[in-house]
Amino acid sequence: MSEKSRVRWLCRRGMKELDVLLERFVRSDYDSLSEHQHDEFVRLLHHEDPDLWMLMMGRAEPENEEQGALLQRIREFQRPPSV
């Protein structure tokens, strides 16, 4: 199994909202991440769904600056383009 396939599998969550958000991000932006960002993304995926949702929504503090930057990138990816 390739690394990206493994990450896609980890993106399958119990919360549909996380499923959609993470799968879209992996499909569109995962390949452009650095190796370190790939590692940080996998660390994020090891959180339980409620904790990960709180991090994604900015209602919980990330573990480090790199994780915070990655979460911000995911949030910005999900925003519709401004008109």
C-alpha cells in the first residue's frame, strides 16, 4: 500500500464532516506538502474524531506551530473563493 493510500485510509472517519474535509484536502493538496508536513498530517489523523474536529474548527490549540500552520492551510483550502 502506498503512503498516500494509507493516508486516505486514515482519513476515513466516523464523522462525515471530517471524512469530506480530509478526503478533499488529500485529493487536492496532499502531494504539494513537504515530507515534514506529511508526517504532521498523519499525527493529526491519530487524534480521536471529536478532538480532531475541535482542532479543525480552531476551538482547540495545536500541539506545535507546524501543526497549527497545517490546520490553517486545511481551513483555507475549505473556504470558498471570495467574490
